[in-house]
Amino acid sequence: MNLNQECIMLKSELKKFSQQVILDKADEFDKAGTFPIDHIKQLADMGILGALVPEKYDGAGLDLIGFVVSLEEMSKVCASTATVVATHNAFFVYPILKYGDEDQKKKYLPGAATGAIVGGFACVETNDAGATKAGDAYLITGTDPLVFNAASQGPFTGFFPVKDGDCTLLACVVDEDAKIARKETSAVLGLRSAGIRQVVFNDLTLSASSILGSLQNGHAVLNATRDCAAICLAAILVGIAQGALDEAIKYARERIQFDQPIINFGMVREKIALMAIHIEASRQLVYDAALLYDAGKKLQPAASKAKYLAGQTAIEVTTQAIQIFGGYGYMKDYPVERYFRDAQVVNVIGGTPAMQKELIAKETIG
Ligand SMILES: Cc1cc2nc3c(=O)[nH]c(=O)nc-3n(C[C@H](O)[C@H](O)[C@H](O)COP(=O)(O)OP(=O)(O)OC[C@H]3O[C@@H](n4cnc5c(N)ncnc54)[C@H](O)[C@@H]3O)c2cc1C
């Protein structure tokens, strides 16, 4: 795909920042589970944190294609940092922008652009948490076990099933409140520095001014948010896969066995060829879906196709990268085990592969 000049410049700027700044701390932050707040502030100064926030609200107002190439560059080095930025834009900024009223936009978007707030997303479609009607307001109780960016203490978009109310799914913005507790999760496999916390709601009162759009459109807000997020997460999966391939090629050039670099061996070369093919095909689907978004067109099934293929690719490519590293691939001294762990998680979040295939089948069958 021929990217326009703006995208090429963004890609190069993000590549430089990722290699010169993010890379240095990626492993350390992963091991310690550190939320990369300094990097996020610097990305805010570069306009990337407020990528999808329009200029009217102090954001960069980027096209989605520009945002996905930026995510890809970041996740070649650190998928956690890319996921923090993607969650903030796709799961927090986007639903407010698309469904919020002017007061909500003025309240949250300028802060989201400058990094004063880093937004999250809590979606509880099961009985683990829920809303009950209390007069004109709703009371939220229960737990969301895994919420990205919760470590930042910022607001988040919330989606809660409603018991005995006048809607079935409440879409809202949840602000900091004494009735919310953010607790450490048990250690997670991947995306360990993406600020994941367990969020407990203890009779939190949500007034009408927190609702996104009308009471009845909760499912529409969630579906649209997931479609936008699927494209962003797919870009992260492509970046993880490309990062793993780059590391595998570097290692295969350096590793000598039987008096020659292992990159000379046909079986290793075949692995590299297959990895490159799958990455390129996935990237193409991600860019196609991003361009549909920029053209204001329907995102399904393109968004789910991109997320599904990029997920399968990232899982396969990171597995093969570990094989190319041999026994060293299994060790934390080398980066490919982190890519493998991160691929597993990004593949699941925002809709599992089974969910993406259901959506694709529904659209394809008609
Ligand atoms: C590290 C991490 C961070 C996360 N962060 C957030 C966050 O910030 N905010 C948030 O709200 N959530 C977050 N999540 C939750 C995540 O979005 C869910 O885990 C994911 O959507 C899958 O839902 P589930 O865990 O309830 O699995 P389930 O829905 O219980 O699925 C389990 C299995 O059953 C299959 N399955 C379920 N339903 C069907 C069906 N109808 N047909 C066929 N197969 C089906 C699934 O594909 C899967 O294989 C996070 C998860 C992780 C691992």
C-alpha cells in the first residue's frame, strides 16, 4: 500500500521515538509491571495520545490510517505502550466523540488530548457487575477483573448490563469516585505494563449526565467502539509480529551452528518467508479497514477480518520466532518471549477470535 506523505512522516517519527525512547525501558517495565506514564506524556506532546481527538478539542485529529501506522511502530518495540494509547483513543475517546453530548466532549476531550487524563474502558457484559435503576440515576455494583489504563486513575467508558431498568446495556462515562476501588490484579501473562487493574464498583451512583447517547443505544455504542478498537488492536498485532520477525532475522544472522549462520538453513529461511507473507497480508487488511473508517464507511466485516487474521498471524509468527531462537527463545534475556505473551493477550481483548468469526459469518451470510 502506498501511504500518503503525512503517514510516512508519522511512521518515521514514531519509529524514531520507539527505538530511541520506548525500547530502552520496554523489558524493564514488562518485568516490573510499570505503567509507562513518562512515555505516555511524551506521546501526548507529540500529538499521538490525542490522535483521534479533533483539533477543535486540542487534539491532533489524525486519520485512522495515520494512527494505525503509529501503533504499529510502537508495538514493534512495546505492545503495552501501544495498547495504553489504543485503549485511550479507541475505547475512551471514540465513543465520547461519536455518541457524547457537547458537555461530555468539552469535559473529557481536551484533557484526553494533552495527557491530563488517560482514559480506560470497563465492559462487563456478564453478571460480574451490573446497573440497577434508582430514581433518575443508576447504581453500579460488582467487579471488572481486568481494566487497561486503570493504573492512571483516569475516567473510563463503562458498559454495564441493566437489571430491571428501561434499557439492557448502559453505556456511560465513569469518573473518579470514592465508590470505585482499583486493586492490583494477580500477575498477568502479557501487556504487563498496560496499567491493568481490577475495578470494584461499590454502589456507584451514575447520573443521567454520564450516559453516552440515549439510554436505549448502549449496544450500538459498544458495537461501534469495538469495531474501531478491532482495527487498532489488529495494528498492534501486526506490529508485534513484525517486531518478532525483525528480532528473529537479526538472531538468525548472528547465530552460528555447523560453521555457518543459521539464516543459511532452508528450514529457517522457509519460516522467515511464511512469517513475512502472513504479516504483509494482515497489514493490508488493517490498512483497508482503517481507510474504510476514514471514508466514513461501514467497518464490518473488514474490522473483524483484520483483527482475526492479525491475531492468528501474531500468534504463529511469535511462536516461530521462538523456534528460530532455539532454547534461547524461551529465556527472558531475549525479547521474543515477551512478543509471544503480548500476542496471546491482544488476540483475546476487544473480542476473541471466535467472536470475530461470528461477526464475519453473520455479515458474509447476510
Ligand atoms: C490482559 C487483559 C486485559 C483486559 N482489559 C480489559 C479492559 O480494559 N476492559 C474490559 O472491559 N475488559 C478487559 N479485558 C477482558 C476481555 O475483553 C475479555 O477477556 C474478552 O473479551 C473475552 O471475554 P471473557 O474473558 O469473558 O471470555 P468468554 O466470553 O467467557 O469466552 C471464553 C471462550 O468462550 C468462547 N465463546 C464465548 N462466547 C461464545 C459464543 N457465543 N460462540 C462461540 N464461542 C464463544 C470465546 O471465544 C472464548 O474462547 C481484558 C482481558 C485481558 C486478558
